[in-house]
Amino acid sequence: MTRFERGDVVRIMFPHVERNVRRARPALVLTREPIGPDGLLIWAAMITNAARDPWPGDVPIEDREAAGLPVPSIVRTAKIATLEAASATRIGRLGEEQMAEIGRLISAYL
């Protein structure tokens, strides 16, 4: 199984809050290492198109090419899910400075 690290951008089935569906979308791995039994889980934040209406805590992705994203995108720090790592595929990565900013915003919710 592929191991994911904090800062990895993955394509994964992500649940929707607004309606009862899941669809493959990019997400940002927040955990420093896998969690749960046998390391099968990750915590991830939703990544969405930057053209969507903004939410408090949204963070624009500075280098979308390094993140593996085809369009300008944002990390939606208010939408975090526990997901099965086995269903994820790494597509890119965010830098440490951007991860520090995202970490501060998420900590404010806690």
C-alpha cells in the first residue's frame, strides 16, 4: 500500500456534506503518517475549484502545477474527512509554508 504524508495532494473518494454522495476529487493529506488500524486511514481536507464561492478559512493553492491540479484551486479547511488511504492516488504536493498556514487555520477550529 502507498504511504501518504502531510502535504500530499491525492485524488480520493470524498463525501459531500450538502448531499449524500461521494465522488473522486482532490484532497490534501493532513496527517503526518497513516492512522487507525494498520495505518489504513488518513485525514484529508477537501480541495475545490477557486471559482466557487469562498468560505472562511479557504486557502488558495499557490503552485497548482506542483499540486497536480489542472485549474486554480483552494483548500477548504472547514471540510475535513477521515478516508481510506487505499483508495487514494498521489497527484502532487504542497510546500511547507503553505502547509503551516493551513495547519494554523485548522487549529483555530479546534
